Amino acid sequence: MKFHETELQGAFIIELDRMTDQRGFFARSWCRKEFEDHGLVPDVVQANVSYNHVAGTLRGMHYQISPYEETKLIRCTRGALYDVIVDLRPGSPTHKKWIGVELTQDNYRMLYVPASFAHGFITLQDATEAAYFVTEAYTPGAERGLRWNDPAFGIVWPRAVDVISDKDAAWPDYSE
């Protein structure tokens, strides 16, 4: 795997190191030792799949509060999506900053999202599926969210939002 730290400290884009031959390729998409060598949390306790019928479906921006913060590793396994993360760590030099990364079934990229980051995505193609691994089980009482268009962050989405849950559309304005 090739680890590329983003401008948000602790967040990484991870590319597969593919070994190709006439059959196709083989690549490792998870290795505890490599994650530990990069100072990343290697403990996965839950794996999730998100399937989305149509392009323009937005999910997010989600996170969990202490002591249930989640570190996530996201990969698009079908279709294409634009994945966004926001640094919510108090005192971080990139507090309230965001990045967006295109993850597709063809680029095989993964996004490593540290704890105390909000996460969401918009689908760029119909029938898009994302798989993600998390370090903490979903805990309903600890769930929080940011509204996808909250002016406190100024996230620029690459397309219009056509489908969003009532819950995700109604997150309140961000406050410290």
C-alpha cells in the first residue's frame, strides 16, 4: 500500500500497490503492521456497506462523540463517489478545514479518516457502493452530524444533491 498524508494531519489517501500479470492484479488492502508503521489505528471492530441507487445521493456529515469516536477507512467498491472529511479536533491547526477525494471502483483509492473528523459523501454514478471499516461500533446516543451545506465549512460539492435523508438535511448549524 502507498500512504499519502493529506493536508489534514492524520488523514491519508491510501493507494493499492498492485502486482499485475496476465490474470489481472493482486494487492493488499489491509495490513495491521503497515497501518501501525504509519501511526494509524489498526483496530477494526465493524465493517459497513452503503449502497446508493442514484447519482447525487448525499450521506453525511457524520461523526460520533467521546468516548465513541470512530476512525474510518473508506473505499468505493462499485461506481464513484466524492468523499468529504472535516477536521473537528479542537486545537488542531486544520480545525474546521475539509478535503474532498474522489473514490471510484477503478482507482482503488481508500481514505483513512481519523477520529474526531466528520465524514460524508455524494455519489457520482448510479448504483454506487462504499465499504468502510470503523474502529468503534455505531452508538446511536453518540451520533452527531454537520449539515452538508453549513456555511461554517464552505464545502464545495462537485454536483447537485438530489437525494438526502431528512435527518442529514436537518443537522443544525455548527457551533463549537
